[in-house]
Amino acid sequence: MKTQVYFFGRIVLAWAASFIIAMMFTSVVGLDRLQDFIALIFWISLVLLMIAAASHMQRVERLVGTIDAEKLKNRHTRQIEIPFETAIALPMIEDSLKVLPISENVNISHEGMRLRARVKPVDLDNNPPSLWKKMTNGLGIDRSNHVIAEAEVTDGAVSVKLVCEPEGAAWLDYLFPDEGTNLQNAETVTRAISQRIAAFRRGEQAVNTETVVEKELAVAKLSLLHAQVEPHFLYNTLGSAKYLIASEPGKAEAMLDNLILYLRHSLPRSEDEASTLGEEITRTRAYLDILKIRMEERLQVHIELPEDLTGVPFPTMMLQTLAENAIKHGLEPKTGGGRIWITARKDLDGDSLSVTVADDGIGFGGDTAGTGIGLKNIRERLQLAYGNTARFSIIANFPEGVAASISVPLNGPQARA
């Protein structure tokens, strides 16, 4: 109650002082005949001003719920922390100012750290203007409001000082209450900035959630694709070893040794543990040695792996898949068998590793073409693991056979957004 009495009393005293000064002035200059007119204007203005002051107080209470001397002022300051860099924060501030009834374009300083806007003194709730406001507007007294936002970068975030104030000197505030418009401007801009911060955070969370879901789906699909390329080889090898135990135990032992070596390099890995080219070559060599026991001289294997490339990350099972395709669709159907070459080298740009599996088998167009699921798996796994930074190609070899190449970055799979 004391706050309301002080607020109304301050206005009455300010206008009473103005009335006394006006009366003294007219007396000094000999315009005593105007004093009755000035007194009439004073009392009419005071009544309308009290109504405007009541409107001011009512709007402040509606906006913030409680009333105190600070909230009843015409000028309001807010300190707002925006936890983003300037490239995000400054457009966010500018967009927030645009929710106000701007009568002029927003002015931005050369450095982009200070924004100033002239705001129409209207009620954002679309209430009709008070009689006091109508009278002052009719007399040409239009105290437009200003909104100033000064931004300062602090530790990767932006601190904003928001000032909402009426036009003119501060002493005029005792004579002309703004009817809560600047408090409303301050609350509106603060709320708009908070909403934009929250919306940006929700967008970040949505992107992170989507990324996690995509990664989980990719890992699940990768595991499924991996599982599709292994089982039948194990069944065939064990069946061959069982047959050789009775007829050629030495070859059976060699086949089982190679199978053990193959399985040792095929143990399941965690998602973050990558295989290396050296391990994949060892696994594929064991696989080919098993087949060589069965095909004997019909299969010749040549492997070229520079020592400095053995530790380079390389996707699992892909080399074996290419070698398996070369044997099954190229060399086994060919009378007399043939050769298979595995070569690894750095690309000319020095950023990629290329591994080629070539054979001199029957080539494309033979009667043993498969379903293509192995090559499809390779393409899909490369896309899942590397995106567009990996390549796979398969072409005719010269003078006969097929050559398939995989090219991947030397630094392994890239993080995918």
C-alpha cells in the first residue's frame, strides 16, 4: 500500500510543482488572466493522469503479479545470459526484438554487438489507449519507447544488457507514466529470448537423439551384414577336414591349423575396436590356405602387403568376401584353376589405402554368377562405416578374370553426424 501511495503522491507533487511554477511565471510576466485557464487545465490533466497512473499500476500487476517501486518505474533493465557463441546469439537477439511493434528498423552497430530499436508505445494486449494517452497524443506529445540490447562475449557465451525506456529525459518520468509499456517490452523480449534458447536446445537434443538412433541402427545392420558372410565357409571346412582325417591326416591337420588361425582372427570385436589390414590379410591367407589344400595346384596365391600398412584400420571380413567370390565364381569353375592376387598400396594422394583382389578366372558372364549379396554387403558396410569417404569398384581383369578394389581413409572410419 505504501508503494501505491508513494507512486501517486510522487506524480501529484511533480504536477503541483509544475502548476506552481506556471502560476509564478504568468504572474511575473503579467499574464494573470491565464491563471484560471492554467488551473482548469491542471485539474483536468491531474484527473486524467490519475486514471493513467491507475492503468499503469494495473498493467504492472497483471504483468508481474506483485508491485514494488522498481517495477513501477518507466525504465527497466534486464541482464540475460545466452549460452551460445555470437554467431547464434546475435541473430537470436535481433529476432526477439522483432516481436515488439517496431516503428523503425532495428539499428545494429558496426561490430554487431549493440542493437537499438524504436518501439511504438502501444499495449501489446490490444487494450484501448487511456484518455490521458489520447490527450497527450492529440497535443503532439508522443514519447516513443526505445529498446537497447548491448551484447558482451564472456567465456564462449553472450551476456546481454537489455534496456527498455521512454524517449526523453528521466525527469519527465515524474510527469508522464508510460502505463507499463516498457515493463511489458522488457518482459516480452526476455521471454522471447528464453523461448529461442529453449527451442535451440530442443533442436540440439532432437539432433543428438536422431544421431544416436541412426548409429544404433547402423551398428545393428552392420552386425547383421557381417553375420551373413561367414557361416557356410565353416561348415564346408569342417566337412573337408573330416573327410581328410581318414585319407590324408597331414592335410587334415594343416587345414585345422589354418582354421584355428582363421577363427583366432575372427573373434567378435567391440563396436569401437577396429580390425587392421594385417589381421585381415592373415585371416584371408588362412582362408585361402584352407582352400588350397582342397584345390591343390589349381590355386596359386600371391599377396603383397607393405610392412608400413599392416597396422592401418580396415573393415573386417571384406577381403575374405572378395577372395571367396574370386574362388567360387572365377577359379573353381575354370579348368586348371588359376591365380589370385591380393595387393595393398597407398593412393597417390597419400590419404587413402587401396586393397585389390584380382584373379585370372572365367571373369564376367560365366554361368556361375551368384546372387551378389556379398558385394552388396560390402557396399552397404562401407557406406555405414565411412560414408562417402570410401570407394568400392569391380572391373574386368586383363587378359581375363576380375579385379575388385576397396579404398578407405588411412585414419579409419570417420565419425558420422
